[in-house]
Amino acid sequence: MFRKQTPYLYLILPAIFMVSFFFLPLIMAFGISLSDYSQDIYHPGFVGLLNYARLAHSAPFWSALRNTFVFLLGVVPAMVVLPIFLALLLNGKLKGIAIFRSLIYIPVVISMVVVGIAWRWLYADDGLLNWFLSLFHLPRVGWLVSPDIALYSVMIVVVWKGLAYYMMMYLAHLQSLSSDLYEAADIDGANLWQKHWHVTLPHLRPTMVMVAIISTIGSLKVFTEIYVMTRGGPVGATKTLVYYIYERAFENLDLGIASAAGIVLMLILLAFSLLEMKLSPKEDTPLKALKPGAGNRLASQNAVVGKVG
């Protein structure tokens, strides 16, 4: 009888942490979102769902939400696709590849504050990027001061910093791929692109889903990069939802609106996570034939080394 209960004992500590650091703060945040702190932060009044109605009619909130989704659509595809090319490059047996792997991972371990300050210097009107443009007699670009391109400039920094992190995830999965599959593809007469399309990508599909989920959550919660580089400017062009929450809570001391926006953000994160997990592959996907009449050899080879998913 005791043995049946033993597994549940191991769940006690994680359950305590979940309740203490997730469920209780979530309940408290929802309670705060039902109060009005705009008049008196020490004596808030209960207003029910009025804060959510105020959000629905708030132009700054919708602007921040729009910027967040633009950031999401710009960063996530790049994070999913670009690291694959780096992983394929670093998966080869090249001289000095270990040193190159270490060097390319440096941006990941550098503090985002340091990265933001360094790129702010690069983006400055008299910074290195504009100096480089001047060599070709091109006009200077207001990387962080132009409302049209400031958000995209921040996206570049985020992608640059996170590229190697996701590349290592792909690389770890690539190194578990048997070379026998590529040899079977060679026998079928597949070229380089066909081998990657029919062998590499199916093998990396679970990792691609994981990268999509992680980068989506990171993009929806982006804050440090915005705070260090632009402070939400110019004229709110880079103000994301998390920055909007910070601004309402710690600059305007309107905790009710900030908590309501936080609950909205939590629901968006939950919806995206559930959607991407729903779309993730549930079963291993067998390799398809590379050309008519030639797939049997690859299928039989795949049966020996295991399905690729």
C-alpha cells in the first residue's frame, strides 16, 4: 500500500513550489485586477471587471499588443529557421570546429543589459553601423529613433543573441541522427537538399516545435531589450505588452490596470502554448521515398535504424 503512495511523495515539494510561486501570485494578481488603484494606492476600491473594460478601450494597450505580435511574427520564424543552417554547418567535421562553437555561443552568455548597451552604441547616429554606411555614401539611418524601424532594430538584437542558443538545441538533436540514413539517401540518388528535406528536417521536427514554443513565450514576454535600448520609444513604437505592464505598475502606480494586462498576457501565453503543443507531432513520421521506385531501400534502412520523428 505504501509503495503505491511513494510516487506522490516526490510530488509534494514541486506542488508546494507551484502553489507558492505560481497559483497564489496568479490569484493575487487577479484580485488586484478587480480593484482601482489610480486614485489611492493604499486604499483601492473594488471595481469588478471595469479594469478589463478600460483595457479594451485603451489605445496604448492595443498599440502595445500590436507591437508585441509584430515582434512575435518577426522573431519566432527567424529563431526556428536560421539556427538550423548554423547547426548543419557546425555538425560537420571541420578543423577547429570546437573553438568556433564556443565563440558563436558567446552572445548567449553575455548579459542582455550589456548586449543592449553595446548595440545601442552601434545603432547611434555616429555609431559603427552608420559609419559603415557612410563609407558607401549612403544616408545615415535612425535605427532606434525612427518609429518605422526601431522595433525591427530591436528584433535584430534579439535574434542575434538567441541564435546560438537554439542552434545548440538543433545540433544536439542532429548528432543523434544516424549516418546510415544519409547513406541510404545517397543510394537512392538524393542530392544535398533532398537529404536535408527528407532526412534532416523530419528528424528535427520535435525540436522545431520546442524552439517555436520557447521563442514564442520569450517574444511575448520581451522587456529587458526594450527597456535598455529604447524605453518603449520613439513615441511608443517599441512599447510591448510587458513594458506597458511595467509602465502602468511602476511609473503610474496603477496596479489594477497593470494586473489586468498581466492576466491578459497570461491567457495569451497559455493559448499559444496549447496551440503549439496541439500542433506538435504525436507520432514518429516515417521517411518518404525520394523518387518513384527508389523508396524501398530507404524505407528498409529506416526500419533498421528506427523511425525518424
